[in-house]
Amino acid sequence: MKDKKSLGFFGKILLWINYALCAALLLSYLAPYTDPRNAWLIAFFGLAYPPLLLFNAIAAVYWLLRRKLYALLSIVSILIGYNVLFNNIGFRAKSEAPSAPSADMLKVMTYNAHDFRKYGANNDISTKHEILELITQYNPDIIGIQEFYTRKRGQYDMIDSLKKIIGSEYYYFEPFDVNYDQASGMAVFSRYPIFNFGLISLSGKVTGNQCLFVDIKKGDKKIRLYSMHLQSIKFEPEDYKYLGEVSKQGKTNMSATKRLGSKLKIAFLKRADQVFTIKAHAKQCPYPYIFSGDFNDTPASFAMNEMAKGMKNTFREKGSGLGRTYNGDFPNYQIDYIMASQHFDVLQYDIIKKKLSDHYPVTATLQLK
């Protein structure tokens, strides 16, 4: 390696920045294995993994063009975290659903439908119709919907609409916000009989951060689906406005930054508790089971990694490209997942990139062994 003195002042500055980027990237690899209740600061490095990966890739390209050996700093740092890398990016062609479904296959969809309206907008009939058309087109056997909104009658009787699409009367709706003719909460609709269901309370009854489970019977097989909505960050409009100012103009404000950091920290801590609650419940399940829903956390997070232990992450198994499932104002990360117990093979996975809600729907085709 050539003497650093030959780099010049600007080159030395870039090299030290590269050192810092490599150190931060290496710290991000600790986030999936570090309980934020014990060391919450590490969770922020996990959240920063995608930009840290990008900056290190840029640094590697820069040094390859200038001083090839220095490129090893970022290249080796990236390769050390191959497990996190493969949870974020699928290095394969897009998988296709089986052309001839068999009796032991199950097509699962999870969708945070944002009350069937576009992000940041009021309810509108066109968005509702487009969401229903999308679900009809992809034709899931079972679908878990977070932020589910319905009325008792009329065009927004979404329970009736989903029953018609699925083609059965089997569903479980748990409302968290109810008035005389409308309600919002979480719902699961199944083409196959639901013979048992329940709520795993993760937070206050009036909040939407909860977990439902349904036991379905498909032929002579019994399967459980968990549909969850883990702790939200609860950003307010002023928070999103500040994020926009930072991303577009580079303007930072210490008090606003602290406010956002505090909300993120609280969410990291609560999600850790919630994951252990759900895993303890699933440990008692006598059937093959599936985790699905809006985890509100990234592939480099403790919550996702802990939930995936002993499970097959369908994106990791069959996902392609960047696994982004959120398309709102916060950075567009993968935060919606489908995971299956070892009783299943993963045949297909897809993120449906249609901006109707602030989340993209996710589908996976599973085969029970």
C-alpha cells in the first residue's frame, strides 16, 4: 500500500471518512443481535445500515479508481456483514408463483392498507377500488390487513367486500377505534375455515399496535397465521416536515433531532418486548405457523432478527432486488414481512410496488411439507 503522504490533504480526509464509515457499518452488524433494552444506541446504527452500505460502496468504487488497496477497507467491511446484506437485497431473479397450485400450497398476503386511502390523504373511493382490485388480482388464500377500516353498510363496508373477494365467510376483525357506524383495527380473511382466533395484546387497547392469530383448517391440515402490527414510531406532521427539510435542504435542528431520536428509541424498546411476547405465544402453538405483518423495523434490527429465529424469512428465501415495503415520508425501508416455520417450503415471494397505501402489499406462496 502506498504511503499515505502521497494521498495529499484531500485524500487523507477522504481516507479518515472512509475509516469512520467502515466503523459505523461494522457497528450496524451488532444491531440484529443487541437487545435495545440493554444497549439502545446500537439500534440506531442498524437503522442506518442502508445509507452506510451505500456510502461504503461509493467509497470502494472511488478507491478502486484511485488506490485499489484502499478499496479493501469498504469491500471487506461490506462482506463481513453478508448476512445483513442478504436480508436487505435479493441477489436473484424475481420468483414466479407455481402455475399449477397443489392442495398443500397456501398463498399469504400481508398489507398495511392505511384505512384504504392514500398516505396523507382522506378516504377516496378510487383508492379503495384499486386496493380491492389488487387483492382480487393476486388472489391470496389468506390475508392479514393492518390499519383496516370498515363501515356497517355502504361503499366502505370493507368486511363485506373482502369476504366476496376471498370467496368465503371466514374472517376475524378486531376493532380498536369504534363509533356508531364505523371502526378501524386489524383483520384477517381466509378462504379456509377459521376454527380458532384471538388477540395478543401488545399495547393499550385503543392503539393499533397489536397481534391477531387465526387457526385455519386446509383439508386435513391445521395452520396458524399471526398477523401483527408492531410498535409504530408515532411521528407527527411536524416530524415529517422536519425530515423533508433535512433530506431536501440539509437543514438540521437539534431539538427536532432529539425529539425524533427519542421517539425512535421508545419504539425500539417496545418492539423488543412485543417480539418476545409473540414468540412465547408461538412456542405453545401445536400447528405449523406463519408470522406476517408490519414489523415497523428493518432487516438490520433486533426485532426482525429475533422474530426470524427458527423461521424461514420469505424475502431471504425468494426475494429479489431491494426489499423496500414502505413508501411513505420516512426513508423507504423493508418493514413488512412474511415468515414461515420450518414445516413450510417457500415457493414464491413478491412485493407489489403499487403506491396506494403508504405500504406495499407483500405476498408469499408456501408449501406445507
